Amino acid sequence: MTRALTGAEHPVARFHLGLLQITRGRFDEALATWQALDALPDTHALRRYKQAFEHLAQDAFGPARERLQAGLAASGSAPALDRDMRRLLDSLPPG
């Protein structure tokens, strides 16, 4: 099943798998899962969301906020995922 979710033709499924791995405390696995998202254009929402999580791992809330906002302004995601990323953005500390 993991192979089906991580196919290049399913970047949204790949991103969701990475989120699941993060919620299970497996951040390194999530980063490995998300590595293929680097092949997406830098303007793609999923690549920007991935970059936001990389910043969050460093407690860099300002850059994470910027990447989340950029992802929300971009295309290539899914409405439900965008809602989740909006909630995450709204939950970040100011600044």
C-alpha cells in the first residue's frame, strides 16, 4: 500500500502519508516520504507545505508561516488539505 501512496502520480497521497508519519512521531520517515516532492515546481502547494514542516521542525515559525501562506496561494493541493494547512497556520505563534 505504501508504494501505491508514494507513486509520483499521487503527490497528495504522498503528502498525507508524510503527515501520518509525523503524527506517529516518525519525522525522519516523513522527510524521506516527502523527498520526492522536491521534484515538483517550487510554486506547487505541496512543495511549499513540505518546506513549512521542515521549518517547523527547527521551530522557525516565521519561515514556516511564509511557506504555509505561499502554499495556500498556490495550486496543486486539495481543498481538505488546504483547510488543514490553514488551521495549522492559524495555530502558529505570532511573528
